[in-house]
Amino acid sequence: DYYIAISERVKSRIEKYYGRNVEAVIYPPVNTQGQASEAHQGPALKNYFLVVSRLVSYKRIDLIIDAFNEMRLPLVIIGTGHEEKLLRNLASDTIHFVSSHLTDEQLAAYYGSCRAFLSATDEDFGIAAVEAQAAGKPVIALEGSGTAEIVRDGKTGILFPVQSKQSIIDAVKKLQKTTIRARDCQKNSRRFAKELFAKEM
């Protein structure tokens, strides 16, 4: 029997906790087609930052909300979960919550119209981050997480060092001073295409 991991982050956990070698890292398949920013009519709100996630504690969406409360920048959070009420109470009037019950086209519209996608969790991987890259959008993510393996730091997004409000603020400010091209993000997303997954398996 062999272990195959979905990211380098998961590989390190298998080796640490199971004491077993990992045969290969094969990233999960993601639909990277049809996410282009021009393909769909986006929501009325413009130039916003985007979170797509289950609303649970380990995702650390509370830190993102704290950062955007301070920066007073528009943020859209798509998802549901047992922390939704708590997070809504934390959020200022520049933060908008959207139900996760969206069609693929509606979700693609949010990706396509956003300024950037954010993740503050130590995730195993991060399919939503790949979908954002496929839409030509930069990703801000936690360094050392599985999501960080998706991002080309400084080229397709920005990585921040620790889970804190200030780290997120610094990363957003850095992004605003960094030129990131949509075609670089889209090209990067193709590393996670379904066809490549099937070939590697």
C-alpha cells in the first residue's frame, strides 16, 4: 500500500504522525474552465475582496473581518456554517455575507468581479483559491499552508507569515502596490486541471 497526499502540507503531516513515506503529491482536480472574469456579469458591488469558505472557527475568517473592519475596504464572504451569526456580529457595514447556495455561474461572477481572494487558514489545499486564480484573480493566503502551494508569491498573489490581523492588513497593502497579471493567474491555475490529475493518478 502507498500514501498519496493532496499537498506538500499533507505529506508532511503523514510523515510526522504516521511515520510513513509518501509516494507522491497529487493535487486535487479543479474545474479551471469557464472562470474567466469577462465571462459573467458580476454583482453590483465592485472592487471588493472575496472569501469563499465554510464559516467555521479554524478557517479564521474572524481575523479577515477584523482586518477589513480596520481598513474599511469592501469584503464579500460567501458561505454558511455554525459561526455565521458570530461573524456577522463582528462585521462592519463594508462587509457583505452571501449564501453559499449559488449556481456555478453566480459563483464565477463573484470570482470574476473581485479584487482578490483571501484565505487565512492552515488549509490542506484550497480549491476555491484555484478557482479564483482561474478567474484571473490574485490570492492572499497563509504562508506554509496547503493554499500557499497554489500561489506564486509576488506573481499570482501574496503570502503572509502568521495568522494575525496585522499580517492580513500588510498583505492587502502589499497587493495594492504589486502588479499581478490575470493571465499569470490563469496560467498558474492550469497546474491543477482535471486532465493533469487524471494523468498523474
